[in-house]
Amino acid sequence: MLDNRKKKILQAIVEEYIDTAEPVSSGNLVKELNCSSATIRNDMAELEKIGFLEKPYTSAGRIPSQKGYRYYIDELLRDDKLTAKEMQYIKNKLETTVNELEDLTKIATTTLSELTHYTTIAIGPKIETHTILDVKFVLLGSRVMMAIILTDSGIIREAIIKFDEDVTEEQIKNLNTIFANHMVGKPIDELGGNIEEFITNEMKNSISIIQKIIDEINKIFKEHDDLILEGTNKAFDLPEFQKAELAKNFMNVLDAKDLVSEVLNTGVAEDINVYIGEELQDEKLKDFSVVTFNHLLGDKDIGTIGIIGPTRMDYSKVISIMKYISKKLKEDHDE
């Protein structure tokens, strides 16, 4: 446990370092904390000794360690860092009429990036948790068909399927009836391998056509949701990314879609989750922080939104905006 003075010193150092990207010396804090420089220096030395501060190179100042950031987020952070103008901006953005929950995720992602000036990443809702409302097959040519699946969240998935043999309109009509009977009204994650067994029992001929359709539908269900990226260029305005190695690592992380998806899908739904550097348990992410938020509207998942940036992130601003977006989404949905 830290005493109150050490808490104030740690908070002041974290917030000044976030603002300036420069190591903080005791002289910077004298006026703000109304303490002597010697007292502050002694407390800074103690905070360094217990691992909350670090002394970079030969600088007289200190910067927060990852442990220091974690204590700041858990114990000292204020989440009311929003202006009336920013709140109105969020309200206006989220009032946009949308037809799909994916669109709402994109709007929230863009808004977060615009207000924080960090790179925002998002992944759409997990389609397998939703219920199928409709399945349609449309013949586009003698050997080409489009499959369209609509879920109760408004998400639409399409696939173009090509065959090695001709397909007739009569076959398409039968397929529409058979697949609809088996799939409509059921959650996607309950279908599993039952599609293949059901369809082959129902329709004895044209097995090769059916198998092709089943394979493509299974791909739709299993594929990763597309990642949404906003504000990637903004990262390179930050002082940390003037170092070529860190900038290169950042781009490599964004290119590693499986890694980003894994980070976004970690955490508790409807909680804001903060991961700092080594907490992400991946060497590629040791110099970065990720703040994620997964939101539910009623029982529907609208996807996960995250901020990725250097560990010197304005956590107070990011979390304030995420909480306000969450609040407005709930209010709009309850109405």
C-alpha cells in the first residue's frame, strides 16, 4: 500500500509523462504537490525501489513502469475526462440510423479513434451466437450460385459457389426449401455438423452439389470476422513511433490478424479491459497497451472494440470515452 503522498506523486508523474512524453523530475512537481523538492525526490526513489517508476538512461527524471501504470489504472485513474463538446459529438454519432449491428460497431470505432487520436481496432460480433432468420440460394449461371444467410442481428453473409456440373432452377428451389427447413430459427452454433447429415438424408441425388454448398456455408460460419482498423496513421505522430524499430513492430502487430483477434476476444463482456505490455503475454506486444470493450445490446453481441498504442497511453481519456459510448448505446437501446 502507498501512503497518500506517494499516490499523489505517482499519479502526477504518470499524468505528466502521458502529456509530455518526457521524464518527470522532482522540480516539475513542487508547485503541484506543495512539497519540497527533497521530499519528492525521496518518495520518487522509494517508488522506483518498489518498481513503480523507472529511471531512463542518465536522465534525472523518472517515468512510470508497467507496474506503475497498472497501479495507476486500478487505483488512481479518473474516468471523467470528457468535455461537453466531446459528449455531444459521441451522442450525435451514435444516433445515426443503422441497419446492422456491424455498422454500429464501425461507427463506435471511428468515433473512438477520432476523439482519442489512437489506432482503434474492432472485430464484428461473433456470428455463431446469432439465430438464422433466412437462407436463400440464387442461381447466377448454369454452374454459379450465390448463398445468402441473414441472422437476427441484421448480419448478412454471402458466398459465391461454383460447381463442376450444371445446376437447374428446380434444384435451387428444392435446396432453398430443404436448407430453410433445417436452418431457419436455429442458433448457428447449434447447427454444427448436423447440416451435412440432414441434407444428404433429405436429398439423395446431386450429392456433389450439396457437399459443395455445405463446405461453403461452414466456411462462412468459421471464418474470422473482418477486423476494422481506424486511425493507423495517427500512431506515427506519437513520439514513441519516431523509433523505426517500434514503428515496424507496431505495423507487424496490426498485420497479424490472428494475434489482434485473440487480444480483442480476451476479457469480460461489458467490462473495459486494460492490458499493459507484458500482460499481453506475447513478445510482439511487450511495448504496447491494449484497451478493449465488448458490448451487448440486450442479449446481442455488437462486437469488440479496442485501442492499441504505446504504454504511455492516455488511459483516463480512452476509458472515459469508452464508458460514455457504452452508456449512450445502452440508453439508445433501452429507448
